Amino acid sequence: MGDKEEYQNKKFSTRIISNSFSKKDVHGAINMPVYRNAAFEFFSSEEIANAFQNKIAAHTYTRISNPTVENFENKIKEASGADMVMAMSSGMAAISNTFFTLAYAGCNIVTSPHLFGNTFSLFKFTLADFGVETRFVDTNNLSEIEAAIDENTCAFFCELVTNPHLEVADLPEISKILKKKHIPMVIDTTVIPWCGFNAREAGVDIEVVSTTKYISGGATSVGGAILDYGTFDWSNNKRLTKVKPTSDMSAFAFKLRREIARNIGAQMDPDTASMQSLGLETLELRFNKMSASAFELSRFLSEQSNVVKVGYPGISSSPYYDLVKKLFRGNPGAMLTLNLESKEACFDFMNKLQIIRRATNLFDNKSLIIHPESTIYGTFSAELKKAMDIDETLLRLSVGLEDVNDLKSDIIRALDIL
Ligand SMILES: *Cc1c(COP(=O)(O)O)cnc(C)c1O
């Protein structure tokens, strides 16, 4: 487990599928059993004392750790090459726990205004009440990023492909600035899974991901994960400088595992971990098929006269085409956007679809469509929507595993009626 040489030698799906349990199962179960229990029994008072004092590695209570959840975390280690993985109850739990670990009153976070809605709200409202400032910058403007950083910057944060704007930031270039200034790079990688993006190579220090999306294996459950690549020297963070890990964890991982995550209590439950472990085993297959369909649909939609604009960073007309080649081997995943004439046209089109479902969420096996302005951002004020550049003529489509020709027929039928 975590053996670097083994990680490099075996290919992605093999590493996930062939990963072994940390202890041999007594019955030889081939899938990790679901340990659906809150507490673990010890054979002596000395042993339970040692477990609580971290002198022996043992599960004591499922809010702290659990064998099924640990097995899922180990599979993610195999998938990503991260040093430490902590599974959480949701993507938002991963993001909030990360910032509860890094941030402190008086610090600031440098990020893009183009964020997942709840992440934006976490930064702008929740953390602001605790004295954390968020500095919104254009992540395609390196000098703007550099100028926003000061001695109280606790992290730079952004998403791999922003949603619904579909922007891609040049992470290796941003990483050079952050290294010079001793600022950790925290990236939300939800929209491109590990088979399509090498976080360590791109300079990512901490990764957060909503495993609800690609990983869960068909929207089976809500979950998240925090990954630490062990690449950052935390003595530069004012909050973590005093943390002295007693094990081989980084100061960040130590503070997160031993204090923050236990106190917040947003751990992944064992049933979710079991479903998502199975999801991980088919991740590469699903990602490749969905992305190929998204690419084909983006070209198909571009040819339709009543589609005003198509957004997909994998097509050569996208300003991010070269970056997508550099960071994601040309494959920006299964999310695309389309603009129609008006909000009414968007609503009519959505109402006529018979295969593509009207639902939020991304990267389900089913294709999903949503009108972000009236839903995800529906309760945001007009000013906020303007600050986040939310466009009422835009639809977001997450392409699923249906036959791509059936999806085309569904789209043609719905567009023809406009
Ligand atoms: C869905 C999503 C989240 C939040 O994840 P949950 O599992 O719903 O909490 C965060 N970031 C991005 C980019 C997402 O798509």
C-alpha cells in the first residue's frame, strides 16, 4: 500500500481493483465487507488505552475510523498516489474540513469567483463570519493572483474546470508563484478524476473531491475525500506551524485527522464507502465512455442552428484547448454547456427532453441537464449572480452512459420544437 514503485508499475484500474485489505478477511471475502458498527471491542484495558493514545493502530469508533472506510481511502491512495486520504460525508464536508484545518481569523483565501455554489457561499458567508477573508481573482491572470497574496494568505483554491463557466487554470504556472510565496495549492478535482489528471505533477498540495460525482458509480451516494500529497511545508502556515505530528503524517493531515474531522464529525459512513469502492473499480471505463460521448455531443450541438453557443474545453475553438491537452491529456470530461436564445427557450427545451433528465448532480450514469441560473443560483441576489457571471440563457449538460445516438435523437426532438 502506498508503495511508490508499485504505484508506478501498475496501471490505474489494476491498482484500484488489486488493492489488498489492510488485514486478511477471516472468510476470504473478495469485496471489503461493510463494517456497519459504531464501536470496536478490545481484549484488555491496556490495549484499549494504547489504541486511544495512538500507541497502536486500531479502530475504536466509526466517527474516527472504520475498516470499510479505510479500505476506500486506500483504494483512493492507489488511484491518486496521495500520501494521506480522508473520506468525508460529502464534497462540501471535504472542502469545509480542509479550510477548518488551514484557515484562521485574520487569514485570507485567494480564489476564483467561479466556484461551485456552496463553496462560494462557504467562503463568502460562513468563513467570513469567523474572520476569514476571501479574495476573488481571475485565475487566468497570474499577476492578479500574485498581487492578491500576502503574509496572511492561507491557501490558493480553485476548481479544475469551473462550473458552469468551463474555465481551466494553468496550475503548473500558478504553482510556481505559490512555491515562491510558500502558499499551499488546494484544488477541487471533482470534474476530472485521477485517471485523467495527475495532481502531484500539476503542483497540487491538497486535493478535495466530491466522490458523489464520478467516483460513486452512478450517483449511488453522497461522499467526499481530502487528499494530502505531502508536498507542502506547513511550518509556513500560521495555524499549523505549532502542530508537531507524532507519526509520519504532515502537520495538515495530523491536525485534520486527530482534531478537526473528529470535532466536526462529518466522516463517510461504511455503506457509502462500500458502494463507492465498487464505483472506483469502474471509474476509468465510465469516465472514458462519458467523455467520448460529451466530445461527440459538443460537436453535434455546435452544428444545430438554434443552439447559440456550445461550451466544451475539449474542442479546438475553446481558449482552454491547449491547457486541456497539457493537464488532462485532451480529455476535459463529461460536462458541457449550451446557450439557447433565451431563458424561455432553455425551459422549453428541457421540458421536451425524454431521455436526458432534469436534475442537478454531475457524472451519473444517466445524462442530466439543469438551468443553473434558476436552480443552483436561484436564491442568489441579482448582484451576486452578476459577480459570479451567471447567464440565464445557459444550460449545463452532464453526459451519461446512454447510447450517444439516442441522446442525439432526444436533443433533436427537443430542439425542433423551439
Ligand atoms: C458537487 C460538487 C461539490 C460538492 O459536493 P457534494 O458531494 O454535493 O457535497 C463541490 N465541488 C464541485 C466542483 C462539485 O461539482
